[in-house]
Amino acid sequence: MTIDTARMVQMANAIRALSMDAVQAANSGHPGMPMGMADAAAVLWSEYLRHDPKAPDWADRDRFVLSAGHGSMLIYSLLHLAGYEQPTIEDIRNFRQIGSPCAGHPENFLLPGVECTTGPLGQGLAMAVGMAIAERHLNSAFGNALVDHKTWVIAGDGCLMEGINHEAIGIAGHLKLGRMNVLWDDNNITIDGSTDLSTSEDIKARYEATGWHVTSCDGHDFDDIRRALNEAQADDRPSLIACKTIIGKGAPTKQGTSATHGAPLGDEEISAAREVLGWDAKPFEIPEQVYADWRAKNADHAKARDEWQDRLNASGQRKEFERRMAGDLPESFSLDNYIQKLMAEPQKVATRKASEMALAQINGKLAETIGGSADLTGSNNTKAGGIGPLTADDYSGRYIYYGIREFGMAAAMNGMALHGGVIPYGGTFLVFTDYCRAAIRLSALQQTRAIYVMTHDSIGLGEDGPTHQPIEHVQSLRMIPNLLVMRPADVVETAECWEIALREKDRPTVLALTRQGLPQLRNAPDETDMSSKGAYRLKKSSNAHKVTLVASGSEVHVALECAERLEKEGIGASVVSMVCTQLFDEQSADYRTDMIPADTLRVSVEAGTTFGWERYTGTDGLNIGIDRFGASAPAGDLFKKFGLTADDIVPQIMNKLNG
């Protein structure tokens, strides 16, 4: 049943009214985009989107992403009108206020039905690519009966201008993600004014060049919108639907201008808009007939979900499907036996190699991991355990060749993690976290289990020189809330870090891994799970405890050598391996004080900036590191040049002790 045009107009006008009223009440927000896309969104949500407001987490629902997150009142209006439990009218009335789930930009952790956090333009569309990848991959594993849904995106001019858009659509076109459809709010307006001020590119041609199907429609003509959506659904390529719209449609003196983009319309303009739109309801009131029309198909949605549930109940794959969608690891999963084998057979390997060794175990035990690399597979060592490539011809593969698209890779990983059913990991060089940083930040904000395999973690990468040698990167990543940054010291710690990362369902992990070989420091079978507290005492002092050396990664064995030399001089020195400062900071005050006692000289050793280490060493401690850019030379020569050897460090400690 298609609702007649007059009632469809009122359904769309309900979006416009809620959007302009909420922004006005908050005296803050972006009314123009939701008012302009109200018609297209009304058609999409009432006639095409497969969802059930009574079960927002239904596994086989279509995914809807509002990439143009500044227009957040669009999705808040859609969720409310469609019959979701939240947001309520009171929530919308308190748009952008403390306590309301209707934040300035949509947050996935505040409202069921918001699939991902958007606002940083372009990332929503890029995350949708990851969702579409996850859908096709899970379809290959569980079949059409359990996984058969689409990914829909509403994006604006800004989303399509951002550089990540180029990366994301390149991946989507290459993988022929035909169940992904993007509705472009083609209104020719950005904050500064007309798009003519900043761009003259042929966007549709760009999408066509990357393998997308492209069509256009009048974004205010319901029949033309339906035609374009039908055309997109029928094509086996990802589709861009250019919806020609008027930003702020309905605002009589401001529509079509940047004045509607990011500011309230004002009481006078809103009053005039109500007359133009024929909307007689008071602010935050929706006529019952409009509610009824918006929710007319909810019974059909519930029936579709019930039929899907019946198929799931009858499926022999039910238990496995539910486990994977819940994000739970198999009860039998453990790396303990593997770690015990490492203890029995010590070896010197780079931690990037140690990561590959761990992945060979993990990928054989977990069917849900999907790996990848931004064109550095052989350097990141991310393809292990016999997994094959995920391609347009075979979505069952578990390894993605992302190409030189670090940002796009990271955002796609977020989308996969948010979709559920898969655990994504992806690699590049640690220095290139700068390219990924905005997506890593959203990983942490959205509480996703995305695992970043970042190799070549210091000057230890050697001859590639300062452009590739991270200095400030580890510490800057440690500043991101809800992100675990792990820098393991040997093959055993690397395996422990991988298990920790896999068990963290609600936060992402960065694994900072070496290019150069490192000696194995742990070989005691009873010393297991030592990394889980973030830091632990690797060596106790033999003489009276005077010095505590705190080191991470490749510098831990250097700290051990320093401690041995100090002990020969009668100076008791302990060594603490700081695997993950975030986990260490979560431990009790007693544990932290015991590990790094204040009545000792506290010395940090890390091949990176010393910034921030004083929180562990105090103002009277020693911070050994590198507070300048690196140089091009073999790794060993660089460690000597920058004073990261026992020959250089021990004299500094002795001088400090002797005043």
C-alpha cells in the first residue's frame, strides 16, 4: 500500500516541523538538511527500509546511516515518527540539552536505531561501506535465510567532498557492494554558501569512475524518488542517488540558502514556514493521522522479523549465528596452550612477526575475524592462519586488500564492528595512524572492537628515516579515551595482548609492534596473563631497592640490561614492563604504588617522546626517550645515536642517584 501524495506531504512536513522546532528551542543546530531531505527520507523509511521499531537490534534489519550527522534532527524525527521507543517528544523537545539522547550529532550509544556516530563528515558513508562488507561476508556464511539486508546512507555535499569519500567509494566499487545505496542531498549549499565557491568537480562522474551505479531524482517528487530507489535496488553495483533538493525547504525567505544550514530559523520564519507547509499543529505536536501513516507498515515489519526469527529457530546454525552477532568468543577460545609452547621454546622475533604467529592461532580458532592491510601485508604480517582474500567474486574470504587507503580502512573496520558478527583488524605503519586518527577516535567514542595492527613502531624501523619513524604517536594515541594502546616487549606479551584485544567487546585496541627482532623475556610457565593489568614487574630487585625502570616494547630488554649493571654495582633495580598504560591506570592504587614505588628513583625508557611519562616517574625522575625527529640509519646505530642503550642510560641513573 502506497500512501497518497497529500498524506505523504504531511509525513514529510512532520520531519520539517520537528526539526525547525527542536533547533529553535535549543537555539542551536542544523534545520536545513532535514527540511531539505524530508521527502526522500519519508519515502525511504516508510516504503523501502526494512526495520522493526519494536526490535531495533534485529540482526537482519537494513542499516541506515545518516552520514550528514549535523542534520541529526532528521534521524531523531524518523525514529520518533516511525514508532521507536526513543526518542520521545520530550527527548526531542530537549534536543542538544543535558540528559537528552538527542545529542547535537547522532551517537550510537545513546539511541537504539542510530547505527553509528556521525558528524565528522564522510566517516558515516565510509562506515556504511564496512557494514555492507560485513553483510555480504555473513551472507556467504549463513545464507539468504539469515542474512539478506541492505545498507542505506543519506550523505551531504560535505560527505562527498571529504578525502575519505574517495577512499571509501573506491573500496565499495571494487568489491561491488550492490546492497549499498547512498542518497546524496544534492542541494549545492555548504556553510560558506554555494558549492560553486569551492568545487566544480563532476561528482556523479567520479562515482561512475569507481564502479558505482549513479542515478538522479527530484528530491521533492515522491514518484521520482521511488523510481530512483527502485533503479538502485535493481543494480548489482553500489548506487549513488543524487537527490536534487532545496535546503531548508518550506522556510519562505531562507530556503535554498546557507542561512538554514547551521542556525535556528527564528520564530518569525518558522511561523511563516508553517503557513507555507500547511502545518497547523503546535510545536512538538504531531497529528494522530500523521503518526498512523508513519506507522502503517509496522505490523508488516514485525511479521517480517517474526518470519526471520522462525527461520533462525529452525536453522542448524542458530547457536553460532547468535554467538557471533552477540560478539561473544567461543567458550573454548584461549591462547593459553600456544603461550605455554612459546614458554617452552623461546625465540627472538620482531613483535610484528609475533603478531603473525598469534594470528595463525587466532584465525584458525575464530571464524569471525576479518583482517586486512593498507597495502602493507608483507610488512604488517596481517595475513595468517590460511585465510583467503575477500573479493567481489568471493565474499567468504577473510582478508581485505584495502590498498593505500588507511583512513578508509579504519572507518570500514568501525562499520564492520558496529554491524556485528565480525571482528575486524587492519594494519599499517604506526606513523600512519595520523591518517587513521579521526577513525580511531570514533572507534573509541563508539565503543567498537576494532583492532589496529600498527607496525614499525619506533626508530627501530631504521633506514626509512624520520618520515616513517614514530616519535609522538604512541603517547598521542594514549591520550584518546577508551582506547587501549599496547606495546608488547616480546612474543609472549604479543600473544597476551591479542587475547586481551579480542576479549574487549566495547573498546578498540592499537597494537604497536616492532620491525626489529626482540629477545623473548618471559619463559616461566606459571607467569601467564601478566599483561592484563597493563604493567607488571618483570624483574625484582636483588639488592636494596633503589631504582625502578619502567619501559615498553623494544626498550624493555634494554631496561633489563640496565638493571643487571646496576645490581652489579650494588644498586637494587626492578624492571616494570608497561604494556598498556590505560589498563595499568585502571588498577588499584595499591597495585600501582607497588609496581612503581615513590621511594625509588623512577626511570622511564621508551623510544619516543618523553612527554607524559612524568605521571609515572614524578618530577624528580628520569625520562629517557627521543624529543626530536629521527634519522636514517640502521636500527642499532640509531639506538646508540639517541642514547637508548645501557651504556648511555646507566651513567645518567648513577649521576642522578649521586646527586
